[in-house]
Amino acid sequence: MEHTIVRTEKFNAYFGANHVVKDVNISIPKNNVVAVMGPSGCGKTTFLRCINRMHELIAGATCEGEMLLNNEDVYDMHPIFVRLKIGMVFQRPNPFPNLSIYDNVIAGYKLNGIKMAKAEKDKIVENSLSRAALWNEVKDSLHKKGTFLSGGQQQRLCIARAIAMEPEVLLLDEPTSALDPISTASVEELLFELKKNYTLIIVTHNMQQAARVSDRTAFFYLGELVEYDDTKQMFTNPKDTRTQNYITGRFS
Amino acid sequence: MGPRIKLRIGKSTVFKTLVILFASACVIPLLAILGYIIKEGITKINWSFFVNVPKPVGEAGGGIANALVGSFIIVGVAAIMAIPVGILSGIYLSENKTSKLAYWSRLSVDILQGVPSIVIGIVVYFWIVKPIGSFSAISGSVALAIMMLPIIVRSTEETLKLLPDTLKEAALALGMPYHRMILKVILPCGIGGILSGVMLSVARIAGETAPLLFTAFGNPYLSTNITKPMHSLPLLIFNYATSPYDDWHNLAWGASLILLLWVLLLNIITKLTTRKWNIQL
């Protein structure tokens, strides 16, 4: 049996009185790419943000139920510790505008006050940028500001920044929705590579993307986890009529 | 073209001309003041003007060293008091937009901005000068610091409000604690706007006279003791310009020019720093 890294038990999330994630039970196997798809407002991003405890930063946002990382409830851990273990890439590229490309990659160490030798930093920077498929494009301009890069490069820089911390899980919240098709393709290609070392959970709006990049797919509708299965199975032979309606485009 | 269209075009031309005319009219007072002060002041300035203290009436020469040093000390001490408080309050206001404390402190800062400077001076007189029993530079600094606060608080708040929330999320998602996010991400990204607020507040108070009248009081000798009365440029101008002696009038003209140049320089530095430190988001 595959090793499960993230598992939830009757997980619920709220914005004030608004119940946005309802009784979700899901287990996510290690070194898999899991796509979370569903129409707008179905709670998929909220669910993702609950995994690394970013949800609770919004005023009035609460949640209940179990959210386990390696069988330990993340809501019993310190949020800072959780976020070191679970990295996140956002919808819009958000490199730190005051830092160079180099410093952006090691921002997690540098800004947390972790001191390292230069050689060690160089190694992390080269390693992370290579794994984010950005090294060749930026190796001669490491000390330029990260915001000089194109949107797609900025997003890969943000991925490099997240994986530089060696997280166990990487959450991606519609990472290509602000990118053009070519940048999207390069980020998607990257996800295949990253799966060797990390477990990826990617929220996407886009069914084709879910079908292309993921091993397993979860379909959320109105806050419920309707169906969760092998991606191939889900797209060829969905069990629930709501899933079927969604992937055949009857509603979106 | 019908006559109605011609009339409209005519009206629009008249309106445009008026706008341009009044826009240029704004520049005239500044140029007039600058020109007059430079004309009157420039001939009075020489080396001894900077290094000597004023001479007694009837003796030629003398300078404004005491007022120059005094102004730097009084304004400097005021800045040391106002900058940390102002920036921290600004951070609080930008981070907590809706709390009760934010509402009340925003309101008080706005009202504080409108309090006449002479009123601040008289209050500080009763708070500090009277209990201690002596005029002092430090009490002048307190009065000026109170005047600087609203400018620093609001400019910090407005600058930080413009930073996108995604920036904070990026920092927190890397496991950064709150204080590090503020110090290492939010402040560096807003430093241009914050610095310009600080500079403008310094420029704003450099010429304040009223709050110093019954706090720093003035001193004909060079003093660096902040617990004792101290001279400052605006006080010197006030005292000497209203005196009946030509020698003292000359010193007042020279001092006016120096004060004006100081404020101008601060404004130019502000423009340059904002440009240099401006972070592209």
C-alpha cells in the first residue's frame, strides 16, 4: 500500500457563518500529483489553504475536523512549523520585490534568520533553480531583482523559493491561471519532475490541466468532495453524475 | 460646422486657458519668495556667518552658529522621538484597518494634525517647562515631535496599505513569523514612502516658531545642553526681524535663506530617495 502523507477526517471550513468546505475525507499518497478541481466557489482553494493553515489568517475564518500530515494533526502544531513542512505557490507570482533572484530563492532561510555558509547557499540556489527549470535562464543575472523576470519565470522562481525549503508537500493554487500558454506548458512540465521528490496538490480550474498533470483527481462541488479517484478513471468513467456533468461541460 | 459646435469649441478653449493660467499662478508665490529671500540673504552669508554667534548691538559681524546648531539638535531629538512611534503606529493602522483602537488612533492623528502649533507649544510649556522650572531644548523637541507624528503615521499607513496582500502571504507561507514578515518584507518594500514621509515631516517642522517660543525659548550663546534653553533658526529670525537694529535684520535675512535652503534640500532629497528606493511591484 502506498504511504499516505496528508489525510483529512470530516474536515470543515467556514468563513463566518458561511460553510465552504463540508465534511471532506481524503487521503493523499506520497509522491503523487493530486489535482483538486471544481467550479468557482466550490471551496477548493479554501481547502488547499487549510492544509498549511493559511485559511485562518483571514478574519472570521475557522475550521474543524482532522487534518493530518504523516498522522499528526497540523492544527496541533505551530503554524510556522506547518508552513515550513508544507510549501505553497500562489495564483499570481509573488516574488519579493525588494530581493534579487538569488535572495528570493533562499528567502525562506534568509528572512527567517537562518545563517548559512556562502557555498551552502550557492548550492541551494543552483539546486532549487535547476529543479524549477529556471537555472539556465537566470544563472547570469542572479543578482538582478526577481521582478524583472517574465510572469512565467516569476512563477517558476516562486516554485524554486518554495522547494528550497525542502517541504514534504507542495500546494499550488491555480499556479498557471495568470500565465500565457507557453509558460503554462513549462510549469506543467516542471510538475512531472517535482513529483519525484515531493507530493503536489494542485488546485485548478482547468480540467485539461488536471487530466494532463495529475495521478489522482478530486472533484469538489458546493463545498463537498464529490468524487476522488485515479485521474484516468475519473475522466473516462466517473461514478457520480455531477462529476460527469462537470467534465462533459454541462456546467462550469 | 454648425454655430453650436463652434460655441462649444470656443468654451472649451477658454476653459483650458483658464486652467493653464491658474496652474502657472501657483508657481508665482514660490518663485517670488525664493527670489526675494535669495536677493536679501545672499549678501549676508559668509564664513563668519556660520561659525560665530551674534554680536551685541553696534558691533559689526556676528553669525548664527548658535541657532544653526540649536536647530539641528532640537529637530534631531524631535525626529528620534517621533520616527519610531510614528512608523510603528503606521504599521498598526495598516495591519488593523477595522479595530476599535485603529479607529480612535486614526481619528486622534487626524485631529492632532489640525491642532495649531502654538497650542501644542503652550501645552508642552505646562507639561514640561513649568514642572521643571526652566525652558529647555528638549521641551521644544517634544513639541515638534508631536507635530511630526501625524505626518509620519499617515504616510507610513498609506504606503503600507498599497502593498498587496499576496506579499504577506508569500512571507507567511514560507513559515516566517509575523515580526519577521513586517521587518524583513513589509518595511523594506515600503521604505521609499516611509522615508519620504519622515523627510517631509522634518521639512515641515524645521521652520516652526510658535511651539518653540515658550519651550526652547532661545539663547544668545552657543549651547548643546538639551536641558537648557537653546536657540533655533526660526526663533532667531523672529527675534531679530522684529528688532530695531540693521545688523540684526541682516542676520535674520541670512538665517531665512539658510532655513529656506534647508527645507528645499530636504524636499529634493525626498524626491530622490523615493525614486531610488521605489520598489516595483
